[in-house]
Amino acid sequence: MRPGLNRDNPMVSALAATLVFEAVVFVLAVPGMIVISDVSLAMSVAAGGLGIVMSLAAAAGLRRGWGYPLGWLTQVVAVLSGLLTPMMYLVGGIFAVIWSSSFVLGRRLEGRRPADPS
């Protein structure tokens, strides 16, 4: 079984958009880590930077297939970043649900047969 969706599946765009928005969330999480959770600047930038790079790389790799495993890993990193700032448990969880739902919907769309044109 292949790791992702067919290239022409409309949910590929939705998954890519989810990852791009998730990169924005990682950018916004850095100040939250510093100001709210008193995480050091270096740790905040490293954690946020890792999430940003992972999410953008995954979005870029969706059309080639290798972005799907990286996208799933990005969801894990997003939730685990809650260890640094608790708000990311919720935000990362929301993005993980959006990612999972979009992926499952994409698989269901692929499983449907086209309607008979007659």
C-alpha cells in the first residue's frame, strides 16, 4: 500500500494547506514558548524551526509521496511541542485532527467509483 494519495486527489491541496498553516503556527509558538512558558530563546527557536522546516518540507513532498510520512511525523512533533508550551497540546492536536481527517477523506474519495454517465 502506498503511503499517500493519488496526485490528482483534491485532498492533496488541503493537506498541503494544512501543513503550510501549521508552519505559521510553529512561527507563532516561538514567542509563546519564550514569553508564556519561559523556555530559553535557543530551545524555542530550535523547536519552532524544526517544526517549520518539517511542515514546509512535507508540504513540498506531498506530490512525490515522501511528504506523507514526514507530514505524519510533523503532527507528532506539533503535539509533543506541548511539552515546551502547553498551548501546543491543543493547537497541535487540532492540526493532527485536521490532517488525519483530510487524509481519511482523501482515501475515501479514491475508493469511490465514478458515477455512470448514462
